[in-house]
Amino acid sequence: NAGVTQTPKFQVLKTGQSMTLQCAQDMNHEYMSWYRQDPGMGLRLIHYSVGAGITDQGEVPNGYNVSRSTTEDFPLRLLSAAPSQTSVYFCASSYSVRRVAEAFFGQGTRLTVV
Amino acid sequence: AQKITQTQPGMFVQEKEAVTLDCTYDTSDQSYGLFWYKQPSSGEMIFLIYQGSYDEQNATEGRYSLNFQKARKSANLVISASQLGDSAMYFCAMREDRRWGDGSEKLVFGKGTKLTVNP
């Protein structure tokens, strides 16, 4: 099925470990982004990309890296996990950065850092 | 300043009744878009409805309608004939069309309203 696929769905990390959250979309969307959702905080933008090879920081980028080597994939890397990064992470994509469009979201990754 | 304000942390409604979820926004731009998303307990984000700042008619999508009052900067979601499956978190979001340095757009979300539909 077409859409945004995130893996894994659940992950437990120890403090200091690193890992990569995967995000892939098969809709040839130009714009992709990562959000984190914390209780009572809504969704906050971590990083985004307007196309292959182009990324930039959002509202809460510290502790995370991204890259966009292909249109389809937009992985999020946690460099050294901290308990404050315990959250639900959503990847989203949109048709274009310049057109009116709704964002398509992945199913989310629930990350716990102990 | 908070860009999107949802003042109702939780709302209750009887099945088959209508319910309004409040959303106010803050922007100095003339061109922007407003969105509502539903997040059921399973966790995925589901797009419901969109309203552009220049749209003259209020947006409607089936049982969902958006009561857009531009002068008051409000974009309330109205769900008619509530169903048990409507129980979920609902998020209001805004996309400002003001171009950032790289020409991109970004979504800013409110904190959400938890809707519970009672049988």
C-alpha cells in the first residue's frame, strides 16, 4: 500500500546508545519531516527536508541528525540517546513545498530511553 | 507566542449529537492554511479537513466542517452526528505560507483536544 512507512514501531534504548529511525515514502513526495509528540505538547518539528540532498532544522533539532540521499527515504538518527528523547516520533511527507497539500503521516515510532 | 491554541483539553459528547472543537491561531501572514487531524488510540495521525485563508466558503468533508472566522482567527472543527469511533485526540495545525529561506512550509500544531463520545 502506498504511504509513509516507519520502522521500528517500538524501541527501547539505553542512555548513550545510538540508533536510526527509518522513514520511507513511495508517493514521490518532495517534502519530508520528522516530529516528536510528547504528552501535553502536541507535535513539534525536529528536522525537515525539501528534497534529496537538502535538510534543515526545525523547532527541536538538538540530539538528532538527518540526511536525505534519495527522494524516498528520510532517516532520523539519535546520536547518543537521552531519557529526554523518550517520545513518539512521526515522519510525514507532502507532495510539494509550494502547493497546498495535507501531510501524510507514518504510523509512529514509540521510543523509550532508559 | 503560541501559534495554535486549543483551549479544551477534553470534551465529552453523546452519540449522534454534534460537537465543536475550538482552535484559535496567531499569524501576521495573509496567506496560510489550517488543518485538523485525528489521532485515535492506535496512534496514527489522520488528516480530516483543510481550510485556506483565502477560501470564501467553510470547508466540509462528510460529517466534518470547519467554522472559519478569519477576523477572530478561529478555525473550529464541527463534527455532526458523533459516532463512537470519533473518540480520539484532535489536533489543529497551521501552515504559514510565508516562505522560509529555503522556500519550504512548516506545520505548527496545537496541543490537542481529547474527544470522548458516550453511548
